[in-house]
Amino acid sequence: MLTSPAHMSDCTLMATGQTNGVNTKNTVSSTTLVTGSTMPPGIEPPVTSTIAATKPALPQTICGCPSGFTRIPADSGNCYLACDSNSDWLGAVLACRGIGAYLWEPNTDEEVGALAQAILNNSGDKFWTGATDQVNEDMTSFVLGSELTFTLTAGSDGPNSDCVAYEQTNFIYRTCFLDRKCVCERNFCVTTTT
């Protein structure tokens, strides 16, 4: 009967009652491994597995507005969603990011007019935009760093007003800690890898 195993110099196990991997009570044949060590019969040597190379995922373009978003105007390249609750400017930025969008970046007068007619002017609410001059005073930029492609004229309510809101047909710089609703924007077509 074999008892407690002992380690041999080549890292194989040898049970008491064995000499050099051979059972001294019963003669047993052994298998020679690539490394030169031996395995008792009935025990297979470890198998090395090969991981197959996978092809990189191909980009896929998906077009359409997610649930709750509206394509405005109907032939535009963007989808919009007005938030139900109020938050400060940073909260609005994070709320939009949390649903795979960004805080509205007004790019053209046509876009502003279409949004004003569809969402902004009808509600009587005040909305944050992604425009700010927090980085450079009096130099408006968007939170995503997109280029400002048209002149955004906005009034101001004081020197600490760094975030641009849309309020009843006008853009105005407000203190970023005020509560406003947000308008989230995202592209109608997005490219993903799957």
C-alpha cells in the first residue's frame, strides 16, 4: 500500500514504497514526458492548450434614435431628449453622459429654431446647454471640446456666470450651480465595434 507522497528532484511525486518512480511492491510501467519526468500509468500528462487568434471586431454603424429621444428636425443627424428633472450644470452633463449622450451643443441657427419649436419654447422651462466659458472667460466652448461653429450670443447675469442656459428664446450665462433641465443630444448614426 502506498502512503504519503514525497517530491523527487525533477518535481514529480513519488509515494513511499517507490524507488525512482517505480513501485517496488508491484512492477508498473511509466510514461516518459517531454521534460524527461515520468507519470504513473492511468495519469495523463498535462495538455497544453492553444488559444485561437480571434479576428478584430469590425465597426458597425447603427442609425436611429434610442427610446425617449426624438430626431429634430426629422432629417437631421441628431437625436434629442429633454430631461424630466432639474439639476445644476455638472449634474446635467453627467445625466446626459449616463444615457450615452452629451449636453446639447447648439451648432446652427436652424438647429436652435427647430429645438425651440419642438421642445424648448413650449415647456416654459429653462435648459442647460453644453456651452461654457469656465476654461477661458469670455471664450465660449463646448464641454466635449467640439468646435463652436456659429456665434453664440448670450447675455450674462454676472461675473461668476460661466454656463450657458436657454431661457425663453434666449441664451444666457448663468451661475453653474443653478437648477435647470437639460437637453441631451446624440448622433442619429453611431459606429460601434461588437
